[in-house]
Amino acid sequence: MKEFDRYSSAFAYGLVESGYGPGDKLLLWVDQESSAEILVSTMGASKAGVTVVTFSEKENCDSLHQALKDSGARGLLFSPST
């Protein structure tokens, strides 16, 4: 749990340093095998007050564009395999 807390806090710090704050949204587009990354980014975002919007990795680029537009997300976090 200490390691999880350390990584999620580092992610939260990175978000804050990048200008994210409470009320901002971040679209998360990762494959389901990346469960550690999903947990760390979700907890880190929560620590920074940022809402995570999930997106299925099986969708196409048009759907991604629409999800970004509809969600009002300020950024996109994706895994290398997506």
C-alpha cells in the first residue's frame, strides 16, 4: 500500500504541476490489462481533485474525438498499447 500511495501521490503532483485542479476532467484511455496504471491514475487524479472519465480502448478515433468533446476533458491519458 505504501508503494501505491507513493505512485498515486506522484501522479497527483504531476497533474497539479501541469495545471490541473479541482473540477478538471481527464479522459483515461487504457487497455484493461493495465490495471495498475488505471488504479494509480484514478487515485492520483482523485487526490488532485480531478475527475477521471474512462473510455473503452475498443472504440474508434471518431468516438474518441466525440468523448473528448462531450466530457469536457482537459487532457487525455493513454497507454502505449492503445
